[in-house]
Amino acid sequence: MKLFIRLFMLLLLPFIATSQMFKNADFIAPLDEGYAAVKSNNQWGFIDESGKLIMDFRTDLISNDQVTTEVDLGVASQLYPVMVEERAIIKKQVNGIDYYGFINPTGKIVIEPRFLNVSNFKEGFALALAVSEDVLGENKALGKRVVSYSYDVVLIDSEGTIVKYLCGPFKVSLSKDKLKKAPPIVVKDISENLIAVKTPKGKWEVVGID
């Protein structure tokens, strides 16, 4: 009798596993690098190759109802969340401004959201827009510092360390009324060691990346 019960349970295991797969999704993205984004109630998570939900649903993953038509490697080009090289882009809003970083497949933040825009990783590196603050003086009447902000196009590694400054700085207003979307990252390859970066003024700069 015990042998029969054990055999029955072994036969039942595939059905139990199947029943644990994710159900009732509003949208499921294609599987890529072993992960697929899943949408439910306007939140996103990730399933693995077995269909198991490996990252719980959250609101900070990146998706767009419509993607940009220009050649933008940043967040505006992402229709749904993707996990590329064990990194997925997230955003955090501070004073009405969106900042971007990355999480790993477990949902742990590995790069704090501090960039104005980022690309997905490729061969261990990603493009990002790093913000800098320049203190110009102090308004004594209001008791406030007078500051200006700018950003550089930089190359970061998988831990978020800036390994190379590519282009900039470019002035930017960190006001929610003026900066309503992320500045684009428009970059194209020229050769194995050269890229071209499009500036906010529409001009191109050639940069070495070796």
C-alpha cells in the first residue's frame, strides 16, 4: 500500500508543478535570457523558464504604452520590463523628477536610482546620464543655495560605477514643470572603439570607448 501511494505521488508531481505556474496575467512578454516580464493589475514581475514567478509584482519597473520613434537607447524605448545580463531598470521619483537604477532577478536594488536615464546592459556595461550639482552661491534673503545642474553621458559597469565620461556636461533644469521626461540617450556605433553621441543641441560628438 505504501509503495502504491509513493508511485501515485510521483505520477502526480508533474501536475502539481504545472498548477504552480503563474496564471491570470494581463500581459506576458517574450522569454529573453531566461526571464519574461508579467503584468497584473498595472504591476510587473518576472517569471523564469519554468513559469514560476521569481520576482513579485512591483510598480517601479519600466514600461511604456508607446515607445519613442527616435533612436533612443534609454527608457523611452522600452515597451515592457526586460532582464538583461541579470539587470532590470527601475525608477524612483524625487521631487517630481524620475531617476533610474537597476535591480537583479531577486528584486534587490543593485544600482540605486540616481541617473536621469539609462540603457540596458550590453557586455557588462550600460549608458547613463549622471547628474552633477554646481553651487553658484547663496541667496541670503531666502536662506537658500543657488545651484545649477548638468548631466554627462557616461558608461557604467554592472555595479553602477562610472567607468568613463563620454560626453557633456549639458545643462538641465531639475524642475518637474520643465523636465517632464528623461533626456534621450542617442548613441550609434562608428567602429569597434568609436561611438557617436547626439547632444541636446542636435549635434554629434565622436567618442572613444577603449
